[in-house]
Amino acid sequence: MFIVTSLAVMIYTEILICYESDNTVTIALCANKNTICRIVDACLGFIFQLITPLLLLEGLGMSTFF
């Protein structure tokens, strides 16, 4: 439980750094500050919401056969 909580905190700290609320320049009220933050956010979302579950499911599926 400690490991999962630590990983979640490490993953979501970029939200505190990269997002600014009450943004009047863009349509969204909460938007990224710059392009680097936008790229980091997209990469983290891709890795932790797509790649990690696929690898976990594949590993658990393969472990049932061996």
C-alpha cells in the first residue's frame, strides 16, 4: 500500500507544478502552463494509463500458463 501511494504521489505531482487554474487565455479553465508540461502530461498519461495496465495484464496472463 505504501508503494502504490508513493507511486501515485510521484506521478501526480506534475499536476501541481504544470497546471494553473483560472486561465483566461485558453478555453479550458485549468490548462498547462507551457509546451513542456503538455508533453510531460501526455507521456505520463500514455505510460501509466495504457502501457502499464497492458504489461500487467500480459504478465499475469502469462504467469497462469507457467
